[in-house]
Amino acid sequence: QVQLVESGGGLVQAGGSLRLSCAASESIFSINRMAWYRQAPGKQRELVAHRTNDGLSNYAGSVKGRFTISRDNAKNTVYLQMNSLKPEDTAVYYCNAAFTSGSFRSYWGQGTQVTVSS
């Protein structure tokens, strides 16, 4: 059981930046995919970005060029650097850890609120 704790959310003005952190309870070296999702009020949870343990990253079109996902295996932490924030980025952001080889396992953090004011 991997426990994930997000931090770094808050209130920021449009155009500002935030960096989210996701600390894992164990080594993330062997976790195939670390990802950030978000869920805005009344909307489905959507994938924001993910990064595999072999260095591949992928981003939702709406955040490409503004957000950067990175993982620090030594600190068992994944980050989401968010720049040029827009009001439509307002959501609860969730960290996800997925083992995709062998038996699939997926774990979620409790989420952190990001609010972007116009």
C-alpha cells in the first residue's frame, strides 16, 4: 500500500505559479507511472500529466507548455510546476501512483485545492 500526500496548493492570481508536491511513503523508483489528475466542481477527474519511471512524460493539451511534471526518486517525491495559471485551472489536484507491469495497482492521494482568481 503506497500512501501519497500532496501539498503546495493554494490561492493564486491568474498568471501566477504554484508548485505541487506529492510525497510517497515508499520508494517511487519502481512505480511505473506517477501522475497528476484534477477535478473541478461538476466535472470528471481528468489527467493533467504523467511521468513514467523510464523518463517519458505526457501532458493534457490544456496545460502543455505551462505545467511540468518531474520526479525525484531520491526523495520519493513527484512535483507539478504550474506556471501561467488560469482560472480554468481551478480544481482539486490529485497525485496517482500506478504499477502497470504485472498486476495493476493504483493509489491516490487525498488531493490539494488549487484556486486561481481572475
